[in-house]
Amino acid sequence: MPVASRTTPPRTTVGRLWSSTVGKKAVMAVTGVGLLLFVVAHMVGNLKVFVGPESMDGYARWLRSIGSALLGNEGVLWALRIGLVVMIALHMTAAVQLARRASAARPEAYRSRKPVQGSYAARTMRWGGVIIVLFVVYHLLDLTVGVLNPHGVHGEVYRNVTADFQLWYVTLAYTVAVLALGLHIRHGVWSALQSLGVSNARRERSLRAIALGVAVVICVGYLSVPFAVQFGLVR
């Protein structure tokens, strides 16, 4: 009599999708796109620092008041925050599980191994992700909660931001995090396009250029704020 398997295969469509390597890659791609959209929207909000305190603080008040008649003040904002946490958790879980599967498929290290073709960003996705997560925690304590901010007054977003980036070590930490984000985005956009079936041999060069362009624009957009403060262009 055959011995029954100890592991029961997933019965639902979602379970089968999540258990497969292709499914995990698709989850990483979709959540990556969602997180990228947030990064772009957040960058646009940051750039309001160049317009002035009224514009930036007014934008922050507008975000907190969206849907207030239905969900109360900051209700929609909290829904977005929860959605971001879920996407980050799915993205990181899928990444860790895919890395473990790749490691399990190659249990013994190669005695001699030729360099694998791939970008520097691809080889630094893991530590880059760790840097980004640690910075997000600091960023929330700094500019959302305000406990680590030199100014730390709720609602005075412009003054909180400028107080932060007058400190060289905050600007340095921010720069390292943004560069790690840029490397992550460059490789992530390219991987997402492959996972979603957009990439092929004919389009590869153009899509790589698009991935690099997106990463560069985001890095320049984010870093323009701290360096503008450091050099006195924004006070």
C-alpha cells in the first residue's frame, strides 16, 4: 500500500499560484509595481518643497482629509498605509522564499564558477532591500511620528523636512538609502517586465534602458530635496 504524502498540495487557485515559483515571481512583480507607484507619488509630494511651505503643508493636509466625510480624518491615508504594509510583506516573503528555493536547488557550491552575466544591482538586491526597510522604519519615526525629527511639529511638514536635511549625516543616510532604492528599482523593473511576459529578445535593450531611466529619474527627484537644503537653495 503506497505511503500517503505528508504534504497536502494547495487546493485553491490562490494557494496553487502562491506555491509555484512562477506565482511567487508574479506576486513580486505586481506588488513591485504597486510600491513603485507609491514611490513616484511620494517623490512628487516631496518636490513641493521647491514651491514653498504653503504648498507642501497644504498638500499634507489634503492627504489627511481625503474621504474624511466617510472614513474620518486620515481614514483613507491609514487604508493606504495598511495596503503598503501588505504589499511590502508579500514582496519580501516571496523574495525570501524564491531565494531559498534557488539555494535548495543548488545544495552544493560550485568548485569553479564563471561570473554570471548580470548587473551590479542584481547582485545587491538582498542587502539593498534590507537598507531600504531599515530606512523606511527610520523615516516613519522621523517624519511621520516625529520623534526623531529636529523640529518634530505635527503638520509643519516643510519645516520638519528642512530641519532634517540641514544635518549632514541625515542627508548622507538618505542618499545611501535612495541609491540603494535606485539599484533595487532598476533591477526590479527589469525583472517585473520579464515576469509579466512583456520582455523578449527584440525588446530587451529598450526595456533595460527604460528600467535604468526610471531609476535615475527617481534618484534625482528624491536627492534634489536634501541637497537643495544642504546648499541653501531651500531654507
